[in-house]
Amino acid sequence: MGHLIYGNADAPIEVDVELLAHLRAVTVTKLRRNESFALTIPTCDGSIQTLWIHASIPLRFSFDGDPALHRPLLASMMEAANSPGGLDLTRDDYATSLQHSRELQTMSA
């Protein structure tokens, strides 16, 4: 698991490492363009938080390694981040995309 630290919150939000690497790429791209977006994310206690991602709010990604990024998942997440509803990581299709990517990596190894 990796961690997302948002604002001045004491407790980090735990996120799957591969998903967090994709989220980092999307977030950096959006903020580089000076674009804010809503991020809905599940927390380890089972609740769901919606965060406003903006360049003025401190944000830190913490994880070990450098997971491979998968273009279809990045494109899907970027499209969602650009939508009025923002990026919702509670949707099952992101987990399904990650699982599919992992299976393809295993088969090609």
C-alpha cells in the first residue's frame, strides 16, 4: 500500500501502490496545467472522502518502487478527472483495469 497525504491531515489515506502511481501521474498533469479537480477516494476505515485537488493545497504521494503505468487506465482516469464529477476511485472499473494489467504482465513474463 502507498499513502496519499492531503492538506494538513494527520492520517494518510492508504491506496493501492499501482493505483496511487496512476493517480500521481494524473494529478501532476492536471496541476501542471493549472487545473483543479474533485477526487473521491475510499479510506481504510471504510468511509469515502471527496477531496478538492488544487495547487494551493499540500499533497504528498508516498510509496516504494516505481510501478508501471498503463495507458488505458491513465486515459480513463484523466477523462474522469476532466469530467464535472471528477475522478472517483471508488468505482470498480479502476480495480478491474489494474487486475487486467497485472494479469497481462504475468502472462508476458
